[in-house]
Amino acid sequence: MLRALHRLFIPPYRRPRPPSRRVAILIPLSTRSDLTPDERISLNHLDRYLGHYDRYFLAPEGLPLEFPEHQVKRFSKKFFGSVGAHTRFLYWPGLYKAFLDYEFIFFYHLDALAFSDQLEQWCDAGFDYIGPPWLKCSDTPWVTRPRVGNCGFCLMRVESALKALRNRYRISPSMFWLDLFTRNCDRLGPAIALLRRLQPRFPVSKLVNRPLEELDKMQNPGPHNVNTDIFWSDRAVRYFPEFKVASFEDGLKFGFEAAPRTCLELNGGQMPFGCHAWPRYDRKFWEPFLIDLRSSSPA
């Protein structure tokens, strides 16, 4: 009964209007107004190869910025400053609704690199989600099976993303309220403190414990496997069966992340469209391709 009422409250997603533009590039920022040298390298690659697309910095309200060649979309400060805050941001349907004019959004974190302009080609490939794949290696021992992939350099179809997120709330109603709770934890300090005081007295109460468990997961999402990378790669299809995730092989052509030398070998010696986490995984491999470290244009 409660689920049926909840579904009336949250009807199936229907796009209010067809998109008028093809793809927007989204560049999430931190709470800093300046960029590190490595972040500037990533931005240089974006501007060199993909500078003719619509590009938006995703920035917290009030953060001063001086990037006149980029547009800026401002969002609440609660979505910035930590991995947990960014995870909550990417689960929030409002982020995707802000780009309803576009068929696709392309997330480009400032630890990514683009090596060419293949963005239109990948928009034509028919996927709802594609990013650099994960493979089991010493860099990522947690991986159990090779698959796409990371959100830091990824392409996503806006309508499909919103359908998956809406159906997640319709199929699992508690997630709507838990997401609302964790998104607003900065304003719910007294309520959270009360729940923590009640927890020892009601150790088996879901009403007391579930919100706190979900809050702890969202504050440290990695160990709990609630990163949105995992959601889009593995779980979105549970809520929207038509959600099409690219294959591992297509993911390799799209981008590398961990173990780039192994990825290059698996990809037949061909460089990908781009990569993610280049300063973290085998920086020496990437250094010859960095445009500000070479006197000539990169290959």
C-alpha cells in the first residue's frame, strides 16, 4: 500500500521537452578557486581538443572563478568539498535536470585527459553510459570482473540517467527519503545527534539505524560500494532494464584508468579517446603525452 502511494507521488520519468543540443561537457570543481598544476594540464587538454563544445564548470555557490571561456553552473555548497559530497551530487536528479537541453552529458574531472576529438563519435555509438573500464590488477585489486567503468571521464545519456534514478525511487521508496536525508545532513545536525543518542537504546530499530548507516556510507562511499561509478556500471540496469552500458572492449577504446600499459596492450596498441586519474596511475606512462611538457603537439 505504501509503495503504491509512493509511486503516485513519484510517477515514471517523462522528459518534458526534446533536447535541442547534443552534448555538454561538465567539469566538477572543488571548493578551491585556483587550480593545481596537474589540474591545469587536464584543462589544457580539454580546451585543446574539445574546446568547441559547450563546457560548464560545476561550482559551489559563491566560489570566485576566472575562466571566461567556460560557462558556470552553480549548485549548493553541500555538493562540494569531499568524495561523499560529490557522490551525493551525482545521485541527485536535479543535476541531470539542469542539462535537459542536452541529449548527453560528458563528465570531465580535472584528473582526466583528452587526446583527440571523438566526442560526437561516442555520442553516435548508442550507449547510455561509457567510461574507462576497470580490470583486476595491482592498482585495483577490488575488481572482480573487467567492466566499464569510471565516472571521472564518462559519457551519459541524460534521459536514461533520469529514468534510472526515478525508477530507483519508485522501486525502492526508502531510497528517496534516505537520499533526501543524506543530501541535507549539513542542516540536520540536531536530528542526527538525536539518532546517535537513540542508537544504543534501539540497536535493531531500522527507523533509527538505517538513516545513520546510509549517512556513514555516503560520507565514505568507496568501502561501501555506493560510488555512482558502481551504480551506473552495475545497478542502473536493475531499475531501467533498457539502460545500455558499453562493453569492456568499447570502454578501452574510450578511455584508460588503472594499469594504462596493460590497457594499451589489451587495446591493440591503440591510444584511447582519453583517460582518467593520470597523475595517480603510472604518471610516467602519461608524461610523454602531456601537451605542456612537449614542444610539439601531442599525437
